[in-house]
Amino acid sequence: MSRHIIEALGLSRITVEDGKVVDVTEPQVEYCPLFDHHRGIKKLTKEVIAENIQFRIDDFGMCTPKRQLRMKDFLNFGISEILCTLLEKQEIDSVVMVLEGCGTVIVNEPELVQGIGGRVSGLVETSPIPELVPEIGEKNVLNPKTAEIDQIEGIKLAIREGYKNIAVTITLAGDAEKINELKKEYPDVNIYVFVVHTSKRTPEEARILFDSCDVATACASKNIREIGDEESIKTVGQSIPIYAKTDDGKRFLELRLEKIGGEKPKKENPDLPYPLI
């Protein structure tokens, strides 16, 4: 049986088995401006979430062997869009990210990055979908037999494959601390940290993640927003801010802005996720 667990749409935990949504927990965030603006969803409920996830399964094969893996830009400014631009500009040579059915993977094609990261976020658990491995490349999948999710081991695999400018997406403070050790162990490799899926991080976790990242997205995180609003050296977006912690992160955001023609005018009262958690 194929089984996948995703945290999405208001930090609800959704279980998908054999291409069907079988369980949805109560969302912890009632309103997300992204889903309002792009899907017209005014309130996140279990029923709305189940419908949206099933739509993704039926539309582009999420969590199934029919998964469409390549996609053009979706948002003007999201983490996957930034990573696509960095690959195009050869600022990075690879991205360590997570794909349902494969687990931790190494990706070096912009449209694969967008198709993977732009369509599914917050993958908690997954099981193998062998049909997807050839499109990624078996050597680029950490463990095709188990679809293991382990970003630290993914970075190590990328280093063994000869990559020198590696971006990695992480959600866990423990991973951030381990990456700091990897940077010391491999001083000739650049590892750029992109923190995603930050809702409900504790103050301690938020502190570790922000201090260790190059770029972080705010999501509905009260604690990341408090730190980012105070300490970010470059911030893009208002409803869902993306923060740069380092000079590299600042350059990355500016490269994306350059591609899309600059920042949009600031709104006086931007829509925010509710509640922040």
C-alpha cells in the first residue's frame, strides 16, 4: 500500500493511501492568504482541505505513479521559485529537497525543483513509488527502496556526487545544527540553507533555524516572523514574508527580484494568515 503523510493547508495533517485522501486532522490555521488569492478559499476546514488534496492527486498525480514532476514558475516569489532562479544563474549546482514517493532527492533542473517543491510542501512521511525514480535518477535518490527523508544524508550524498554549491530545504532545528557541523567538516563546499514549513516552531526552534539559515519563509509562524521582522537584512513579501539572514541570502532574493522585474508596491493592510502559531 502506498502511504503518504503531508502537513499542509493550515497545518492539517493529511494521510493519502493509494491515491485517496483517507484522513484529515483539524487545521490549526483558519486562513491562508495564498489559498485565498489563488483558490478563493476563505476558511480552511477539514472538508476544504480534503477536497484540495484530492484535486492535486487527480490533477497532477500527487502521491501516485502518475506524478507530474516538471512545472514552470507558479508564484512570483516562493522558495522553489528562488531556487529555480539560482540554478538558472548557476549560483547553486544542486538542491537537496523532498519528493513524495522518493523521500530525500538531489535535483539540478529548475523545472524539477518547481514541479516538486511548488506543488507539495510539508511532507512528513512517504513510501516508495518506484515509477518516479528514473525521472529523478536513481543516484539522486537517497534511498529508492525506502523513500527515506533525511536532509543531512542528502547533503552528504550530494557532496559525494561532486556538488560544490548545494542548497537544502529544511524544517527541523536539529537539521540546522547538524548542517553547521557539516560546514566545518567540508570547508570547500558551500551549503545554503532554506528554511521552509515554519508554522508552529517554538521560540527556541525558531531561533536556531533563523540563526542557521540563508533564507527563511514565515508561513504562519509567529516566532519566525518576530525574529525575521527584527533581524532580516532583506525581506520580500508582506502576507508571507521571505527573510534573508545572510549576505548570500540577500543576493539570492535580489536575483529573483531581478528576474521578475522588481518588487510590487507594498499594501497598506496586507492579508495575513490567521491565527499565527
